[in-house]
Amino acid sequence: VHILPRESLTPVLNVGTLAMIKSGDIKVRPAVERFTQHGVEFVDGRSEEFDAVILATGYKSNVPCWLKETEFFSEKDGFPRRPFPNGWKGGNGLYAVGFTKRGLLGASLDARRIAQDIELRYKATKK
């Protein structure tokens, strides 16, 4: 039996990700070289436009390793600097989910706030 530390972990629930990758509904891409104004450029030189980019960091935040930004995320532990419930929103459309140390409930609260914020930003661009 493998016992996981109780702090900062959220179980992962797979609802068909592998099947969606195999069917082509989810496309796997190489590493991101850089973000552009409307999307990303990959390490293989290809560029694509995206409405949103989602990065899954795993069970331990490695954000300080790849994000050259220190205002929103702490370099020390990779968590948002502002504590729960205010650590979900950074600048320039950057959001964080699952850094609450409150399991699925905390992650779901962040996700709802983010969805509402994206909706408000979208509606503001359509006026």
C-alpha cells in the first residue's frame, strides 16, 4: 500500500481522456516554446491560435520552472501568492485551479470563479 501525504493533493478523475486522445478529440502537442498574442509557438516551430491554454502541472507545482512571472506565483513553492479564496486570478488572463490545499471542493470553487470571469471578459469583448 502506498500512502500519499494528505497535504496539497487532489485525486485525478479520468473521464475518458485516453479515449479522446485516441479518437483525435484531444490533440497532443509538443512542448511550448513561447506564447504569442493569440496562441503559442511550439518547440518544433509550428504555431497555433487558441482561445485558452490549460497546463496541468501535476501533484507538485513546477510553475516557477516554466513561467517567467513572479507576481502571481511564488518562486518558493509555485503556489499563488494570494491565499485562498483569492489565489485563482492573475494578470493577463492567467488563472490557477487546484492550488487551494482544499481538495476537490477548493478546485471546484476556483473553476467556477474562473468560468464566471471568462464569461464576463467574453461578454465585454462582444459589446
